[in-house]
Amino acid sequence: MVKKMIGISMLGAGFMGEMHSLSYGTVHRAKTKPQRKARLITLADTNTGLAEELRRRYDWEEVAEDWNAAIEHPDVQLFINAGPNDIHAAPTIAAAKRGKHLFSEKPLGRNANEAHQIWAAAEEAGVVHMCAFVHRFVPALQLMRQMIASGEVGTVRHFRSNFLMDMQHSDQSISWRYSTGRAGGGATGDLGSHHIDQARFLVGEVRRVQAITRTWSKDKNGLLQDVNDDWFLAGAELENGATASFEASRVAEGHQLTGRIEVDGTRGTLRWEMERLSELYLSEPGKGPRRIMVVSPEHPYSDFWLPVGIQGSFAIGWRDCFSHQAYHMLAAIDGAQCAPLGATFEDGYRVAEIVDAIIRSGENGRNEDVLFRSAEEPG
């Protein structure tokens, strides 16, 4: 049975806009029932040439330069903000006031105050909202969460992760992502936020951090004077007594994309690697490591696209995880009970508070407590 069509508009025709166009435009082909279908209505971007390319490729109905067009269309129920960080707040808050459901790329805001404003507006409007922490929709990480919750590795003591990339341009130019004013945090907000949310998703909430940050990048033209962090390393205490460590770098030559997460418990260790997205490794005392291929019929999303049977089941890729996320968002709008898998704007705000605390600690060299506000508290 096909559920009702959900009209979508989106701000941003860049890389993430392309990913969401692909995911929302094809999610109706999933085997998972009930079928969810999106109507791609308005795509807004000041780069109309890029937007026109996406319109042709993914069958958007219309293109607009002004984001207001993306939230004013009467048939639009869901507004996706895939624009740069400095235009997350105004369009998303405006869409909330028009009663549109909301999906925003991470980080939710350039800082915790901005993220709080966006979350508060969504709560006041009473709309469905999700922040795009797509790691939550990696089947192996969902399985890891289930195994931790069931006590398979005992009481958790440690979470550790690193996210390493070489994001440097060959011509030594730097983009808006390197500007504190436009992006907020650098490696902290752009990369580290993914794994900070995973620590919260898998293990527990962060309550205190101590960090080191470094910046090496410079604008060769001397125009950008507020370059944010290239690398950070943070230790953290969680509310349940466990510890965590986070490292991320965007200037790690030799790393095209390295993402690793480990969780140590009193009965064993679980490890996941981005390069082997459909695998988990379980190490138990006296037994050594055991690989778990997350492709069996009982595993998350194993039959999302195709049935598992005589043809076997195949490894799931990064693009598929965006489709899992899109299905989840459409199901939430349609009234399905989706908590607690998808990250809400509250999660986006809480991650922003943790990122801000890491940046403060990197600047002052001290422990920083992480304090959270309710949606009703002032920014």
C-alpha cells in the first residue's frame, strides 16, 4: 500500500542536496512497507545552473533562487535545509512558522545559541523535525546499539572514535567551511559532531569535556581571518560514568575518509569502521576478535531494497543509509512512531552545546561542563 505523497522543498543544490535529492526521490522504490513517496517540488539555490542540473537529474518540478519560494508553496509539507551553516537558522525558522515539517543538515546551527533558536521554533510550531546525523541509519551501528543495550558487552566503560579526512583543496583555497562566522566549528562541528552524536546514541549523554584544538589552514588571499579548527582531540565524561574520546581532523593527508568507533564494556569490545560499513568486530576476553557481517535477515535494513533469500544479502553502502534516513523522516511525518532512532532538533542542539564546550576547552585549557537548556529557556 502506498501512503500519501509528501510534498518536499529543499534549500541547497550542493553535495548534500544531491544526496537528499537521490534519497527522497527514490525511497518509494524500497521493499519496506508501507511504501513512502515524496514529491520533489521546489529546489532553491542562488547557483541556478547547479540547481537546474539537479532538477533535470532528479525530477524536481521547479527551481528558485530565493529560499522563500521553497517554503511558501502550498503543497510543500517538508522543508529540507541542505544549505551552508549560516543559512540554517532563518529559512528553517521561517518554514516552522508556516507549519512545514523540518529536516536540517548538521550542524543544526553555527553554535549552541543558534541551534537552540531553531529547535525552540520547531517545538513552538509543533512540527516534526530531524537533524541529519546519518550515522544513526548505518545498520551496523544500529546493531551495535542493540548489542550494547542487551548487555552483550557488559557495562560500558569507554567510547572512542576518530574521523579523519583530507579536505584541503589542491589550489590551497579554502571554502566557507573554514570560516567561524559562516560555519561555526571546523573539524569539531563538521566532522566531530557525527561521532559525538553516536556516543550519545550508543552509550549516553556527555556531561564534561577537556580538549585540545589546532588550526594550520590559512587563506592564501588573506581575506578570511576567522579560520576555525582543523583538528581536535577531546576527552569526555558521560552522565552514566563511562568515558569517551573524540578526535577529528580535516587536514589528515593520507586519509581519504577514515571513521572508527569502538565501545569497551566489561565483557568485550565492539568496533566499527567506515571503510567496512557493513561489518562489526566483537572482541571477547580470551577469544580474540570475531567479525559480524551485518547482512543477515534479522539485521537492520537487510531487506530494505531487496528480499533476503536464495540470492543472499549484500553489503550496504553509504548512499543506502541516506535512504534509510529519508524513509524514517517520511514515516515520522505520516505519524509512525519513530523515536528514538532519528536525531531530532533537540539532539542537534545538544550536540552543538558539546561542540561549543570542546571549543571553549581548546581555547582555555580547562575542563568544561556541558549544560543543556529546555526548549522554553531563553538563548
